[in-house]
Amino acid sequence: MTMQAQLHCLCLFTLYLTTGYGQEEKFSGPLKPMTFSIFEGQGTNQIIFQFKASPLAVTFKLTGETDDVFQIQPDGLLYHSKALDRETRAVHKLQVSALDAHGNTVEGPVPITIEVKDINDNRPVFLQTKYEGSVRQNSRPGKPFMYVNATDLDDPATPNGQLIYKIIMQLPKVNNVMYFQINNKTGAISLTLAGSQELDPLKNPSYKLVVSVEDMRGQNEHSFSGTTSVDITVKENIWKAPEPVEIEENSTNPYPIKITQVQWNEPGALYSLVEKEKTSKFPFLIDQEGDIYVTQPLDREEKDAYVFYAVARDEYRKPLALPLEIQVKVKDINDNPPTCPSTVTVLEVQENEQIGSSIGTLIAHDMDEENTINSVLGYRIVDQTPKVPRDGLFLVQAYSGMFQLALQSLRKQDTPQYNLTVEVSDKDFKTLCFVQVDIIDINDQIPIFEKSDYGNLTLPEDTAIGTVILTIQATDADEPYTGSSKILYRITQGDSEEYLEIETDPETNTGYVKVKKPLDFEAVDVYNIVFQAENPEPLVLDVQYNASSSATFRLIVTNVNEAPQFSQQLYQAKVREDVAKGTKVGNVTAKDPEGLDISYSLRGDKRGWLKIDPVTGEIFSVAPLDREAESLYRVQVVATEVGGSSLSSTAQFHLTLMDVNDNPPRLVKEYTGLFFCYPPKAPGSLIFEATDDDQQSFRGRHFTFSLGSESLQKDWEVSKINGTHARLSTKHTGFEERVYHIPVRINDSGRPPLEGTVSLSVTFCKCVENRCFQPAGHMPGIPTVGITVGVLLTTFLVIGIILAVVFFQIKKNKGQHNVESAQASEVKPLRN
């Protein structure tokens, strides 16, 4: 063996020894296109494949992207002599050819692809050792304001190159709260909800973060990691409401006009305006730079202020923060003239008023803004009609519009009316208003009665209320239909209890004296009345009312026999229903207006429970009372005068009976048809309900239940369900087929308690379709089966006899008819 062959065998031995694979069929095969996947970083001299060629081939040739790493032995053994590095080349494209002894190609070249599989042999590295960024306070949580980025040379399609970011430190960390968060996949840094709400550049203007990155998705203990620092500056929030804006009304500048601006903390926000109150027009808009404009002239007199909101939204139309309130005040200009309160303002002044007296005020209006120079008004009289007895009789205060008498007192006989023209002006406009001054008569005349004594009048005491008993009349010489000539009547003497009243006709000043309250002969039988006539307007200082303004009248009341009068129309009393006979249960009182004695009696005592003392009006019980029969007992009390006309009157007496426990418990209904199916398969139960006739308390009824006989306790049981219901149960199944009568004691909760014993009849019987089935026995008046059969047979026999007779008669009639027919045919002439 040559030295070269020995070295070749030694090399083959070394290759196989290194790989540890000896199965030829696994690592060998014909020369054909193939793809191999090999992990990077493996040791040297690693066998890949043993190619086999035709017998003509004596050696193999390797070309392509070998990178001095891949080699092939003359016998076709493909191997790599160095460790592979995916990051240097991830795929190697090779060609293998089989050559003969002369170097000619026998097979191939055949493409061979080597895919280098990744291993985690590279650590992630941040692109920067230090990052700097800024964020505005109140920025939206979760919206990134900066990014950190790291790279890993390993295959990103495998966990080796898949990175996870984390914030591992925040300085300062106020109250142990994280203000920042990071997207673990993208490295996007944003504010947490707490950071959005609490970051304040005045308290902490900057923060430092330590951010880590880890490969293998951070889920392997052999993963690599790296860190970087992030310095963040907190900037002041600029999303703030601007100062209120003033816009001059009716501006002639070209529109739209920029009036203010808002700005979100970050670029890209979408801005819009929202009205606070819905109006017919909204003359404002905002552009996407945050500039707010007014789009048309504003009129302060139409609307003096606007309030609306500016809204910032993200690209998904979601609000970025709370809206900002925008306040716009419309600044007034003097664009409105003064206006008069009405076409003519009417003032009144009494004649003989003193010089300087105020006679009224003219209040003009200006639509411009109040308490500004634009709405300050001045007043000036420019004309007086008529000018008698002279011109200039009135003056007006320049700024208040108050009119005064200027030169002398006025007299109605000179003229009853003056017309004034008043100029009202602001700093730019003037308006003429018209004032009418009426001269009114002063109250210098007193009312005078047409007669001073209206004589005597006799009335019965039962005269109806509202009856007019007298007409009185006074006159006044002052101007008609004024407060100076209107007359009011009143009674000044003789009717302190106000049994009478006086109504005045406003057209004629006639007074009508009426009965206001029922007259009472026994109280007052004679009224000596004094009438007084007065004006609602006060008299002038030197004039006084005198005897001419008063008159007298005498009213005599006659007695009328009246029925007794009860002190009240309804008397009420309350007693227990178990009071003893003869107990006083109430009393009534009546009086006779004429002072006659009174006799009392009862009417409507249908149960005969009560009696009344005819003299004192005391009412007593005369029989046992029963609340369950009638809880509110109503009777009438009659009071009749003794002597005289025996007039009477009635009142109501209501006696409320209070309950006592005098009724034992009972079943709420008669329980019939209670049964258990026989034979019973298991113990059963039935439910029943109890009640009593006494009054139920607010807590409801509370009964206790027990068996009426101790001997039944081995077979039956009674158990309480609630205050009114109980359950009767069997204790076993050994009952006979018959009726059982079960006594049950029911005890109420009264004081003292009462007990009642009831009987429940329970039948044990055979059941058909869950219903009790019992054969009907013979009952009185119902025939037995034998009798019934005999009656039926007798009935059928009688019916048979009747039918036989009828049939015989029919046959007889038919035979007679045939004989008659034969006789007739014998005498009937023959016809051809």
C-alpha cells in the first residue's frame, strides 16, 4: 500500500470517528441534487455525505461557494473542515462532479445546497448606548413618544433573534409608581395612565430609564441580553384653554378672522369645534393647525357671548383629552339709537301740586351694552303744547328722565292736558319721544248723604244671608270716575260683630246693605247703625269729613222659634266590645235658642245596643256589644224642644268597638274530600288553614296547632307551617281502608288565649287516576238493581202489547179495504 493510500484511509477513519456516524446507507447515495441543513458552530472535519458514482468515475470535484470550508475526498466523501458561521454566509451553493482517470466529467456537475442553521451565538446590541427623548404632561397613555432599537445577528425567524424589551429601572420612582411603559416587541416607550395623570415638569422635569433587551424571547436561561439608558425630559402641557376672546361686533374686516389658537402636545392631532348650546348659526371654525376663526360679523344685540369647545382627536377619531372651553365675548359698538317705551307716555299730576314735585319718569331704552358710554342716555324737552298759561312749565332730569313742575302749580280749568316732545340721545344717535301730562282733579269735596236718617227696619232673625235690606246713596262733587269721587261705605257704630256689610256700585256710588252673618234675636235684637261715606283718595289738607258724610239707621230683629242646636254634628266614642251592660259610652249636648228644655232620643238603633238619658244626653250600653257583627255602630241622636212647637234636630253618634279576644280559632273553610290512596306507599301530608273572627293585629295571626288526642300521636302528626297554616301528616303506612276523624286543637295568641278544636275527616281509599274511587252503596229513595231490572222488563212488555194491538188494527183495516176494492171492481163497467 502506498503512503498516499494510507493517509487516505487514516483521514477517512478520522472523519468517521469525529462524526460518530457509521451507517453507510444514511450518509451515502448516488450523485444527484441535494440540500443539507447544518448547525453553525460545530467542530471541524464533520462528514456531510458520501456520494457514489458510476464505475468509470475515479474521483470527485467540488466547486462553488466553498469558502475553503467544504471539501470532497476522491471517493466522494463531502465534509466541512471548519466550523460554519451563519452570519458570514447562511446558504452555500456547491457543485459536485464525478471525473474519470483522465479528468473528464462522467457525472454532474450536480447542485448541492448547504443551509447553515442558526444557533444563539450573538448577543443583542442597542443601536445607541444612550437615548434621549421628551414627553408632554397629560399626553395620552399608551401613545409612543420615542423608540429604542436593538439588533441581533442571529436568525430573526428563530427564537435566537427574537428580542424582548423591558424597563428595569425608573428614576425617580415616585410612590413606587411606574410612569412609563415599553412595548416589549417594538421598543415603543409611552406613558402609563398614572404617568399621563401625574407627570408634572415643576415637580420632576426629567426621568432616567434603564431598558434591557433579551433574545430567545426572554424565555430561556441561556439567552443573551443588553441594556441602555434613556433620558426623558417632561415638557409642560400645551393643551390649555386660551384666554377669553373679545370680538368687536359688526366688524368690516375681511372674514374669516383668526381669534385664538389651541395646540395638542404632539403633531398630527385632528381638531374640531363643538357647540355648548345649539344655536341657529355657529360662526366659528378651526383648521388642522389649531387656529380658530370667526367666519362672519357678530351682533352683540343678537347674542353677546359664545361658549364652545375645542376637541383634539387621534387618527382613529378618538378624543386625546378633555375638550377645552373657548369663551368669546362680543364687544359692543354704538350701533343702536335710543327707543321710546311706547308711542305716548302718559303721566298724571294733581292740580295745585307744588313747584318741584315729581310727576313721573320717561324711561327710554338702548340696545347697546348696559353701563357703557354707548347706552348712556340724555333727556331734553324740545316742545310743550299748549303753552298756557306759559311755556316751560315742566323740566326733565338730563340722565334720569324724571319730570318735575318747573314754574307754577297747574289748574285743570286752564287745560286738562299737556303734550311734550322729548329728545332722547346717546353719544351718536337722537330719538324724539312723546309725553302726555294729564291734569287730575284734587280731592277737595267730601261725599254727602242724600238723607241723614234711613229710619227703622224690622227683620225676622232667620233672614237669609246675602239679603239686601237697605239701599243708601251719597254724592261727591269731585271729578267723576276718579279716586276723588269714588265713595266707599262703612259701618262705624252699632255692628261690632259685623252681621251686616255694604257693597258699592262703582258706576253710581249706590251702597247696598246686606246680611253678612245670621241674625240672632237672642244675642242682639236692636242695631243702631251709623254709616260713613269716604273717598279712597285722601282729602286735601284743609278739608275734613263732617256730619254730612254720615247717616243713621235702626234695625229691629224679631224672634223666630228655632229648633235645638247641637254643639257638633258628629259625636264619636270608642269602647271595648266586652263592656258591661249599663256602661256609659258617650254623651251629646244641645241647646234651644229660646231656652226651652230639651228631650233626647235615639233613632236607627237597629241592634238595640244603646239607650240615651232623655234629660242629660248620656248614652249607655243596654246589650252585649259585638265588634265582629258591627265594628262601627252608627245611630242618630234627636234633640226635641219640650213645649213650644216641639221642633227637633239631629246629630250623628258613631261608636267604635275595640276588639277583645272572644272568638276561638276555626278552620277557614270546611275541608271535605281529604284522602290518601290505599294502600299508602309512603307517609303523606295535607295542608289546612285556620282563622278567627277577631280583629287581626298588624303582625298578622299567629296560631299554634296540636293533635286533639294523645292516642293519635303514634299515627298522626301536626306541624306548623306559618301563623295560619299547618300540615297534617301520617307517620307510617299501616292504615286501614276507611275514614279517620282527626281532632286538631288550634290556639290563638290573644289575651287571654282561646282554643278551638276542629275535626278533619281523612279517607284512605283506592285511587283511580289519582282520585279516590268508592263503590256507590244503596241510598234511600234510589231503587236497587233488581227493582230497576223489573221496571225495565215491565216497560218493554207494555210497549210490546201496544205495538201488537196497533199492528192487528192495521191488518184489519187493510183486509176491509181489499174487500171493498173487490166489490167495486165487480160492478165497474168494462171498457174497450
